[in-house]
Amino acid sequence: MRRRALKAEETMMKEELRRIYGGHMTLTDVARELGMKHTYAARCFVKDIPATRVNNRLRWPTTEVARRIWECREMPKA
């Protein structure tokens, strides 16, 4: 039951980020979502996620960024 609740929370997070940022996020968007001030830390966070070049700027898929944020967050003690 707990696993299903966590999956629902993850899905809600993905939908919320997708609603805010659309299909792709820039480094500025990722840094803002992580609560970071500078984008160089966000670059380290998304280094394993494949990027797409749009209008000469790198963008990362919102669903992959949300999944990475979800994996890196601290899970509550049950």
C-alpha cells in the first residue's frame, strides 16, 4: 500500500512540473526547482540525463528531471 502511495506522489510531482515548465526544462528551471542559486550545481545534477538542443540552448525532459528529483529526495521513515 505504501508503494502505491509513493508512486501516486511521484506522478503528481511529474504532472506539476510538466504543467509549470512544459516538456523541457533549462538549467535555470532545474536550479530553481532544486532551490539552488547558481546553474553550475544544476548541471551536475542533470549530467546523466540526455539533453536536447532547442534554439541553441540545452533542455532536459521534464519527466526525467522529476524522476531524478524523486530518486534523490530523502524518503520518510515508515
